[in-house]
Amino acid sequence: MLANARINLRNLLPGLALTLVLATAAWWLHKVPQVSAISTLMLAILLGMVVRNTIGVQAAWQPGVRFSMRRLLRLAIMLLGFQLSMHQIWQVGGLGFLIVAATLVSTFLFTLWLGKRLGVNRQLTELIASGTSICGASAVVATNTVVEGSDEDVAYAIAVITAFGTASVVLYPLAATFLGMPASAYGLWTGSSIHEIAQVIAAAFQGGSISAQYGAISKLSRVMLLAPVVFTMGMLATRRRGAAGNQASKAPMPWFLLGFLAMILVNSSGLISAAWTARLVLVNQFLLALALAAMGLETSIQKLRMAGLRPFLLGSGAWCFISVLSLSLIRLLYW
């Protein structure tokens, strides 16, 4: 058994080393002022794509790349729970959480409808829907464990979500100033509608400390909904495949999301100090970068081109919908 473990580890090392190098490079590049607007996760997947589409991926790298895409990804999603606590979620309040939940569900369903109308394939539509409505790249890779889209689908969805989330960072503060939004309402707007956590923080801080606090808390409460959404999608995928008579390839239930919920409870209990929680959050981000570097290594630019502009139109429609709907609900119920 020990000999087999050594052989397996030896097989994994080349691919793991490559993804480690790419994730480290992405982490370093993100600190460079000229490219700091691009998230570490997006940089990781881009670097992987450069390697795949220039020198290619050698057979010796494949085991470690697949390990990063599957096992390390699931561990990273579990560790996302350390960014949340029940206390933070209570802080957003019942009305705020209602706005967040209503916006999430409505955006998800609207995106599925629009994807059908535009003729975008089901997997890519569901990835864009989850990334837009929940928490960007993290939601895309978590959802793909049950959607089982191609690596190109994942890459396209993350690229679209990154583009429109970045646009939000620029446009939201201008819109808030024009509308004369209170700081708390503006923070809730950023947290309930902007895609990535980092993008929410960047936009919310431009409104001051109060808007930053409301933005972070409402965004984290939105991230908590990742688990029930992905569980539901997993069950629907299993039922859909069963109805098609494809019992042998049932969609795997994302049991690692139970770990995600458990980490929220651990973080809420106060058993782990704030310093250690901060370290675990950094580990989580680096593991996500490793996984996305691996996805980049499996992503063909030629296949991305074949997807055309329709997924981009889908992402833009979903972005407009979530931005306008959340602002409308906040204006009606909160502000």
C-alpha cells in the first residue's frame, strides 16, 4: 500500500509542480500595479491557457493537473466557509437577506431563460447563471462539479463574469453618486449584485467604511447560498439523467459542500482565532488559483472561439438584470 502511495505521488508531482508555479506566478502578477485589476484567479486560468495553447500539456503532467482540478478544488470550496460566520449573516438583517436571496433566485432563473432564448448550451448557461447570481469564479467551479461542463465552458464563464464584475467596480460608484444613495443602501447594492468578493470590496470601499461593511456582509450572506443552490442543481441533474435512462452516469452529489457548511459553523463558534482564520482564507485563495491554473491547462482557445458571442450576450444580460433588480428592490424596500 505504501509503495502504491509513493507511485501515485510520483505520478502527481509533475502536474502539481506546474500548477503550483502558475498559481504562484498569478499571485505575484496580481501585486503588480499595472495588472492588479485582474483577479488572481483570472490570471491563473489565463496563464494555464497560455501554456496549453503554446507548448501544450505533456502526458506526465496530466495526473497532477486532474488532481488539482478535482481534489484540491473541493478542498478550496470547503475552506470558503472560513470567510463566513453566522454573526456576519445576522448583521445584514432580515430585510437585507431577503433582498439578497430574491435577487439571487430571480437572476439565476432569468439567466436560464435567457440562455435558452439565445441558444447557449445548458452547461455554460448554468455556469454563467451561478457565477452571476452567487459569487463569481468560486460559484462557477463549484457548480461545474454537478453541471459537468467542459473546461472551455468554465473558462468562458469566468472570463465573462470577470469582465462585467470589473465594469461594476467602475460604474457603481458613479451611479450611486448620481442617485444620491445612502452609504448603507449602496453597500447592500454592491454586495447583492456584484460578482466577485474582491470586486464587491473594491466598489463598496469607494462609498466609505459604512458601505464597505454593508457590502462585505451582504456579499458573504450571498456566498452562504452557494451550498443549497449547488445541492439543488445536483439533484436536478441526477433526476434529468435518470429520466434519460442514463443511470450509469449520475451527476455526483457535491458532498464537499457539507464541509463548506461545517467550516461556517466552526468559524462561527470562535474556536479558531481571527489570525488563523485569515491564514486559512489565504490558503483557500491559493488552492482556488491552483485549480483554475489546472483548468487553464485543459482549455483550448479554438474551442472558446467556437462558442461565439452568444455566451457574452448572455453574461451581459444577466449582469444588467441583477444590477437593475437589486437596485429596484433596495429602493422599494430599504432605501
